[in-house]
Amino acid sequence: MARVLLFGRLSDIAGWRERELESASLADLRASLSAEDPGLAEALSAPGVQVALDQAIVRGDAALSSRSEVAFLPPMSGG
């Protein structure tokens, strides 16, 4: 099972920060999370949300293994 982490407002919306979920790819994982929680689906599709797979930012789809760590990162601002 992949370790899934949500940060910032994403965890606030979902009501959880960390879960273990079974999924074959990032696309499947997003679809599963979206089907489970429409509010989270909207937040994950917002501009600026990034995905880190095993601590590296990825764009698009990628395969997951049982030891994968997937982190969804909200847009960051600096100052």
C-alpha cells in the first residue's frame, strides 16, 4: 500500500493527513480520492497543487509500488 500524505489546506479539507491506500498509479489514486471526497477532488485539481512521489515532484501519471510515498502539496507562498 502506498503512503499518502496531504499537507496544508488539503489535509484540512480531507480531515486526515496520512493514510495507506492501494493504487497502481497516481491517476488511479487521484480518481479514488476524488470519488471518495468531492471537496478534496476540487482542491486537488486546483492550480498550483503539486505531487511528490518518493520526495520528487512529478507531473502527469506515474506507477506506484507498495512502498511509494505520495505527497499532495498545496500552492506555496513566500514573503
